[in-house]
Amino acid sequence: DIYKDKQNEIAKKLIEILDVSGNKTFLLRDMENDKDRQDRIIALYPEIQKYFAIGQLTASMNKGRIKRKWLSIVRTVLKMTNYMFKTTAVVIDHTKEKTIRTQRYTIVQLKV
């Protein structure tokens, strides 16, 4: 692919924004509460359109069918650059009054 270097560069930017150093994980709840990081990911969308063939994502993004646009961008781009997402349900706070559940995403780079 002629854009492979640019695609890998964008994937690295996304991983930096997600701040998944060390254990390569992030919590959905943390990202949902961090509008700045969401906006930084969405701001990469015009650049992503230049270097990725993502017609389905483009159609969905424009029609507003995606609840978490930032997550859709991350998943699509990383999947196309040889990364895999593992999703695990986790409980982050449990008391008699309430239980807070979220998803933990683990990003794994696949061998080529």
C-alpha cells in the first residue's frame, strides 16, 4: 500500500491520544469523560480520510448513526493497521447503592 507509512503514523497518534502506555489498555468510562481526547481523535478524521479507504465509516459518520464517533475511528484505523481490540466488561465501583460498570479495551499489535 502506498500510504502504509502515513497510516501507521496516524495509528501511533491515536494510541498516544488514548494514552495506553504499559498495559495497552484504556477504560471506556475514562474516555467518555475526557472530551478533549475525544475531540483530538475526531480532529484527525480529515487526515484519516486521505490515507484510508473507509467508505462505510464515512457514510455512518455523516449520518450521525454512530454514538461514539471517536471509538469508531479508533477501532477502524487500528484494525486496518494490524491492531486488535479485546473488550472486557469490568466493575470499577461497587457499593450497596450502585454498581458502576464499563468496558476495558486492550490494544494488541498483530504480527505481520
